[in-house]
Amino acid sequence: MKIVVADISHIRFAKDICETIEASATQRGTGIARRTEEYIITKLENNNAVVAFKGEKFAGFCYIERWDHGKHVAHSGLIVHPDFRNQGLAKKIKKKIFDYSLEKFPDAKIFGITTGLAVMKINSDLGYKPVPFSELTDDANFWAGCETCTNYEILKLKEHKMCLCTGMLHDPKKEIITEEVHEHPFNKKVWTRLKNIKQALFLKKSLKQKKGEK
Ligand SMILES: CC(C)(COP(=O)(O)OP(=O)(O)OC[C@H]1O[C@@H](n2cnc3c(N)ncnc32)[C@H](O)[C@@H]1OP(=O)(O)O)[C@@H](O)C(=O)NCCC(=O)NCCS
């Protein structure tokens, strides 16, 4: 398996990347925000992505976006092809893109938003902390990327302050990742509880709204 910083030679995987993202989003019934093949190609061309492949078979992908004139970078669009899941590949891709971002954008805070437990676990192992959306970029173009997510109405309703996704942030100036962090990843039960609380709150709110309450 090769896990490398993308370049123009990987444009051959662009169609597979898009199709795999699309298929997963449909299956999960929620966002990953959709991306066009052209957009993925610019990420590959500009060395702003990591791609994994085995022989000629696409295995996984994640890309970098810069926001607020480089004050923040986001890692988005993480996808592992179903044939390669549960083998630690997402973890390796995220580690690769994390190290690469620190090298390429040393002053930027790194963030992501996710509903997925796998990504929460991986991020917390890398030293990310859960934060409210106010700590993330306020660049409207980032949030415009959520428009293709099935939860977008909730984001709008909450005036972009919160949604079903959890924001996670790594500030290289504040964080020193120690071996200890890797040895004691954030407790799975805590994450599950956090996610359940968020979902319950949103359900309660939408039920109230249906009943016309405030
Ligand atoms: C989520 C996804 C990227 C995980 O890829 P993967 O290569 O199977 O993940 P890994 O094998 O590296 O697993 C990393 C950790 O997450 C856990 N994990 C993996 N899939 C999981 C799932 N569906 N639910 C809960 N935990 C999961 C693993 O057990 C592992 O935990 P550990 O560190 O305690 O061992 C992959 O399932 C995928 O592409 N899904 C569809 C797209 C998606 O959801 N992208 C994320 C958008 S934010």
C-alpha cells in the first residue's frame, strides 16, 4: 500500500475518489460534503491531498483546504474505499496529512468537523480537542461547503454556531503531542456520550419547533 502526498500522477484516481465519496454519502444518508471531480483534481495538482492506493486500485484520500489567509487549515473529504476499511488505513492517511500540514503550513491551526466516531478517535489521538464552531474558521466559503450536507438546514437554523458535526481543533502553538496522548486516547465512552447528547438536544429542539414552541 502506498500513502503519499498527491501530485498530478494521481489524477487517474479522481473519478474513483468522487464516486467513493458519493456512494458513502448516499449510504450513510448524511454529509460528507460533495465535491466535483474538477475540485478533487485541483487538490491533487496542488499537492494539497494525500492519496492511498494499492497497485492501480484507489484505497483512500483526504485533502487540505486553507482558510483565513492561512490562519487555519482543514482536513476534509476523508474517505477509505470499502475494500480497505477497518485495517487502520484512515488512521495512516490522517497521520500523513497531519504531519504534512504541520510542515507545509507551520503556523496554521488544523481543524475538522465530523459526525463520525472513527474520525473523532483518530483526531483525538493526534491531539485535536473538541471545540465550538466559534473556534473554527469564520470564512463563509468553508461553511458554504456544508450546503451539500443533508444536515445543512440544522446549521442554518443554528446560525452556523452549531450542528450535528463536532468541531475539532489542533493548535500547534498550544499543543505538544506527547507519547502519553497516543498511549491514552480519548475515552470512547466519552465520545459516544457527547455525540448522543448532541443528537438528543437537536431532536428535542426539532420536536419543539414542530409543536410551534420556542
Ligand atoms: C470513516 C472511515 C474513513 C474509517 O476508515 P478506516 O480505514 O476503516 O478506519 P481505521 O481502520 O483507520 O480506524 C480508525 C479507528 O476508528 C475506528 N472505526 C473505524 N470505522 C468505524 C466506524 N464505522 N464506527 C466507529 N469506529 C470506527 C476503528 O476501530 C479505529 O479505532 P481504534 O483506534 O480504537 O482502533 C471509513 O469508514 C469511510 O471512508 N467511511 C465513509 C466516509 C466517512 O465517513 N468519512 C469521514 C467523514 S468526516
